[in-house]
Amino acid sequence: MSASNPPTKRRWLGLALIAAAQFVVIMDTSIIGVALPDIQAELGFTPESLSWVFNAYVIAFGGLLLLGGRLSDVFGARRVFIAGWLTLAIGSVLAGAASNVGLEIAGRAVQGAGAALIAPAALTLLMTLFGGTADLPRAFAVYGAAAPIGGTAGVFLGGVLTEYASWPWVFYVTVPIAALVVVLTPFALPRVDGGGGRVDLAGALTATAGLAAIVYGVVRAPEAGWASAETIIALAAGAVLLIVFFAIQARSRTPLLRLGIFRAPQLGAANLAQLLLGAAWVSMWFFLNLYLQQVLGAGAFASGAALLPMTALIVVGMVAVAPRLQARFGAKPLIVGGFALLAIGLGWLALARPDGSYAADVLPASLVAALGMALAFVPSLGTAISAARPEETGVASGLVNTSYQIGSAIGLAVLTAVGAAVTAGGTDAPALTAGFSAAFIGAAVLAAAGLVASALLLRPAPRRADAPAEEMVEV
């Protein structure tokens, strides 16, 4: 795979476009929250089907990420990056202009497909721009920090646009961003030639369908029941399809996912770390929002403002703190320590009271958890990407994004079921708080599992005694 790099002074503009990709991909999952009641009333969603405004995006995104990574390797990351933005813009227009339930869900699925093309291509372009340079950890940090900023910005933008414009604008707002990125991409991002070859369509079909079936089964389980025929069939079908996928990969001359990639040192452990980070962190963010609004009585804007200190700490931690610590100590200590802090913060949040306050029950615990996320995310992401061959960066990017997204979906679905079981239909503050506390405990267990897995499976980075601190970066 060859690349034509822009001048060095344009690298940071290129990084801004890559960070914009991460920002928008995450923003599109959170911006719809405040608008959901208006969407339900205008389009005729039932309470049961309304969740598919969110789920259609997540399933398409998670299910197509591996295909997006392979397309990036075959056709070139910049081409796929642009195609992804165009697809995302088309999906945004469809979702905003939808006049019925089916069109709305279809638009969201197209948005998710666009995000699945953008995310792995963005990471490949980041590695092309900054790989082998002392700026790589900082670039990963900026990319990682764009996610919590996008999540928080989505809450604010969703409220502002729904109140002062109308709900379609929570989708339309993505279109001008996409247009600007598409115009600037040829100027700021390198042309990465694809490696050629064929796309494994059978593998793509079985992988996408298998992941989608599993995510569907887990997302539906809290409502349909874990022992229901619908859930069992979906999970079993997903498992069978994934078994078929791996069988196809073992025999294919041009596999979607070369199975030998898992023999790369650190790759499996780093992907497991990302999966558990997604499961713990996204669940915390979801239930913390509910606690702020349903127990402490905060509105949507006040709830978003309450997350700003946590977001600011993540940005500072990822951009300024994590790269320096990683340069000095390597990736493993940061990942293990980050999981430890995340588990402590989640355990602290589990102590929240029905008559609690933001200052005592939320702020300090959320800051500890945020610091843990900031320390663990960047090193585990960089380790996963760098473990693959250069020509397989797109596949590795798709794999690590899949790990995080699937972990997020499954973790949230399981902990939602746990919280609902503890709440047992209660709607008063004590019952709701008990359910949220159970979910926080479950998320803390996931973070603790990440700590143990990282401590046992990750290997310390080799270091040269005579290397300056800036060069001793394990990415």
C-alpha cells in the first residue's frame, strides 16, 4: 500500500478532518435523544419500536465495520473515507425527510453504513499521516478525545435544534459537515493506494448478518425476554453465521479478515480491552444521564452541562496526559491503571442516593471514571492498530472499531436488563436509584474484567535504555 502525503503543515488539518469523523460518528448516536418524543409523535412510532431509531444505526455500524476496513485496504482509505461521508450525508437527508417509520429506520441504517465506511478509513489515514513519528500518540489522543466531545455536543445540539428549529435538523446538521469534509479531504489527506484484490462478498454477508443478528438479539432481549424464542433464534442465528464466516475466511484466498492477523502480538488483548471499555463506558454514560434526569430532576440541557467537567477531563487526559505517560511507562501500565480508575469511579457511582446531589454523588465519581477512560483508551487503540501489518491497517481499524461498538451495544443491553430487574417496574426515586446502582456495579465488574485481562494478556513494550522519552512510545 503506497501513500502520497500532503506537506507536513497540512497534517494537522488532516487530523482535524479525521477527528471530525470520530466526532460526527459518535454525535449521531446521542443527538437524537431529546428529539425522540417529537419523532414518535410525528411519524407514528410505538413505544416498542422507537428504540430502532437508535438501534438501526448501531446495528448497521457495528455489522459493516469489517467490510468497511477491507474496502479501505482494497480501494484506498481516502476513497472510502469520502464515500463514507457521502453515504452518511444521504442517510441524514433520508432520516430528516422521512414521512413514516420505515423510511426513518432506513435512513438511520444508511447513516450507520456511512459511519462503518468512515471509521476504519479514518484510522488508516491517521496511521498514514503520523505513523512512525513522535506526534502519533498526540494524534491518537486528539482522535480519541473527539468521541466524548461528540457525545456531549450531541445532547446540546439535539436540544437546541429540536426546540428552536424542528426534529429533522438533528439529522440535517450532519450534511454541511459532510460537505466541508469532502471538499477538504483531497487537499489535506494523503492518497493511499489500495492493495487491490477482491472483496470477500460471502464473508462480508455472513459477518454483517451474524453481528447484526447478535446485536439485534441482545438489544431486543430486555423487552422480549432473554428466554424468548425471538432472542434465542436471533442469538443462535448470529452464532451460526459467524461460524460460517470464520470457515469461509479459513478457505478464502482473499479473506475479509485474515485469521492469521490474530497471531499478531497484542492484537487480541488490545481488542478485548476496547470491547470492555465500550461496554463499561457507554453504559455508565447512559445510566448517568438517566440518574441526573429521572432522580435528580435535571433537564436535558442541565444534564448535558453536568457532563462537561467529565468531558473536559477526558480531553485533557487524552491529549496532554496519556501521551506523556505512555512515552515514559509504555501502554500496558496505562491500560491497566485506566481500567482500575474506571472500576473505582463506577463503584463510587453505585453509591448514589435517591436524595443525592450532583456535587456529592456524581461529580467526583464521574471525574475518576473519566480519568480512567482517558488513560486506557488511547494506548489500547494504538496497540490494536499497530499490531497489524501495514497493508492490513484498514482491517485492523475495522476490527477494533467493531470491538468497541459491539461491546457498547451488548454491555448496554445486558446492564439495561440488570437495572430493569432490580427496579422491578418501580418509578419512584428509590427504585430507580437501585436499578441504576445495579447497572453501575455491573459496569464496574466489566472494567475490573478489563483490568485483569489487560494485566494478564498484554506484554510490556520493549524499551531502549538510550532512547529519549519522546521516542519510547508503544504504538
